[in-house]
Amino acid sequence: MLENVSPKVIHKIMAAEGYLELGMPIQALEALHSVEDAGPLEAMRLYLIGEAYVRQEKYHDAIEPLHQAARLFPVMESRKAWSSLSDCFRLGGYEELAEVAFLTAEAVEEIEVTYESLYQEQIRCPFLESTDFSSRLTEFSETSNRFNSSRIPR
């Protein structure tokens, strides 16, 4: 995935993360805004832009990049963006939107926990891999087709 990303882009994003860790959000924004095409790292770039605005207490400015980042990240990686977006909505006075973003962050966390437990169960019980789920799916499909057919012959 990162083979297609310019080393300059990676360097600028890493520099921006460092600036944020050092409490230098203005420098982080400069680095992030100088990125021309982040490619597959666009979600991370947007997330860091939002975080830089949050560190400056510019919550209204942080909302759009955080929202875009939350939507661009794969589901399993979007929880932090949704949570940060919820905080920005709340601090910006948008209580209902804050609640929606918070619930989305919680849902993503629930997906992560459920996935991890299923994954661990699969590791403990490898015989589940050989279970023939496709035959169950076929049985279900045939049953549902039976209910879709017309009940009165024509």
C-alpha cells in the first residue's frame, strides 16, 4: 500500500505527528497543507489536520477534516476520528451531532471487540474453519425463495 506513496509525503505526515506531540500545531498544519497528494494516507492527513485545529481550540475548523477522515478510514481504524469529531461537535455547541458521532465511535469499538473475540475463538477452535457454511447458506436461500413465490396459482 505505501509503495505508491512518495517518501516526501510519508516524511511530512510523520513530521506533522511529531509537531503535534511537541505541541506545535501550526507547524503540523504547515507540513500537512504542503502535501500535494497523500494517496492512501489521505485519511491520516485529514485526521492530523483536524487534530492540529483541536490543539488550537479551533473546533469549527476541525469538524470538516475530522469528518472526512472518519469516513475515509477503514471501519476498524475510524474510532479515534469519530471520537475526536464528537468532542469537536460538543465543544462547538452541536450536541445532537456530538451524540451521533459518539455513538458511531462506540459502534466501531463494539465491532473491534466482537471481531477480536471471534478471531480469538477461531484460533482456539480451528475446526470451525472447515465447517461448511455454504450449505447452510444454500438451505436458507432455498427457504427464502419458497416464501417469495406466489401463494395463489395463476
